[in-house]
Amino acid sequence: MRALTRIIPPRARSRRGLALTVSLGGLGGALVVGQAWLLASAISAVFLGGRDLRAVAPLLLGLAVAAALRAAATGTQELLAQAHSGAVRLAVRDHLFRRLLALGPRFASGERTGELANTLAGGVDALDPYLAQYLPQAYLAAVVPLLVLAVVLWADPLSALVLLLTFPLIPLFMWLIGEAAREQTRRQWVTLSRLAARFLDALQGLATLRVLGRAGDETDAIARASERARCRGPTSRIRVVVARSRVAGTPSTV
């Protein structure tokens, strides 16, 4: 987080877009609570109170309105998150490019061209999930559970006590899984950077490789390295996703 803050220019650090995204996410969470309340009230009125459809029609209408408002809030939230992410990524790429030009060709000659190109292109684009998904959800993870807990505490204090005891387990376990995911992502990024650098270096030295008769060997080496990276990456990510789903479901079951 601190490293990311250092590379983001001050003009791109505005939290207005993020604040709007989180606000709409909080509104969506409140609407989910409202939907659950209306649905529970309608079911209770029909099965326990013996009411007919006409009696619960206002509740069903309110449920439909809440669903429509929630869909609109979710769609608008995603649009705002993507717009915020795009603006920040554009500013970061521009900042890095200007920094590279300021350092001059002497600095660039000492670096691998493929790695620099991969950083300016794919490296900056890799920030999109963090900016558009992780940051808003991190704030919402702190706001929405408190909202749910407040409603449950008002309706049933005993159930609120159970939630209060199990809620802290979810972020703890997710943090443990997140540490493993971060290390796996770091290794994958290093592998892709090396592959990009090697591929571009091979293109630049293609004439020399042909003269020496080693073009085919280099092609086979790049193919083998790409295949190893392709096979290892999805398998590791699947393991992390499965572990995350199991860990997240355990406190909910309790």
C-alpha cells in the first residue's frame, strides 16, 4: 500500500471517486438488509399469521422496489469503480513514463527492455483489481457487517451475540489466505517479467541467433518456460481460491 502510494501522483490521489463507490456499496448493503427484512416479514405474515396475498402485497412491492434500487446501485458502483481505476492507472502510467524519460537513456540501457515495457503496460494494468475491487470492498467489509450487526441486535440480541463472536474470525482467516495469495502473485509477476524480458531480448538478438544457428533452440527454450508458467499459475490460484472459500464458509456455518 505504501509502495503504491509513492508511485501515484498527487493529482491522482483524490478520494472522491472511491468515496462515491463506497457510498453506493453501503447503500447496496442497506438495501440487502431491507430486502431480507421485507422477505422475512412477508413469510412470517403468511405462514405464521395466516395473512393472504393481498395483505402482504405492500411488503412484496417494497421487496421489488428494493431489488431494483439495489441493482441500480450495484451497476453504478461498478461503473464508478472502473472509472476511478482507469483514471489512477492512466496517471500512474504517465508518471512512470515521465520518470523514465527524466532518467534518460543511460538508465534504460542498464535495464532489460522487456521488463520495462511489461511494467509500463501489464504491470500498471494489474492494479485494476486492487483499485476497482479490493479497495472498495475493504471499506465495505468494515461498514456493512456493522450495519447488519446493528439490525440483528435490534431484532434479536442473542443472534447478535453469535454474530459478534464469529465475525472477527472471517477477516482473520481471510488475512491468512491473503498472505499466501500475495506471495503467489509476487512469484507469478517475477516469472512473467522474466519471460517478457527474455522474449524481447530474443527478438532483439534474432539476427545473431540465426547466424549462429541457435534460433530454434531459443524458441524451444521460450516455449518450455512459457508452458511451465502457464501450468503453475492457474493451479496455484485455484488452490488459493478453494482455500479462501472454505475458510470464509467455516465461521458462517458456526
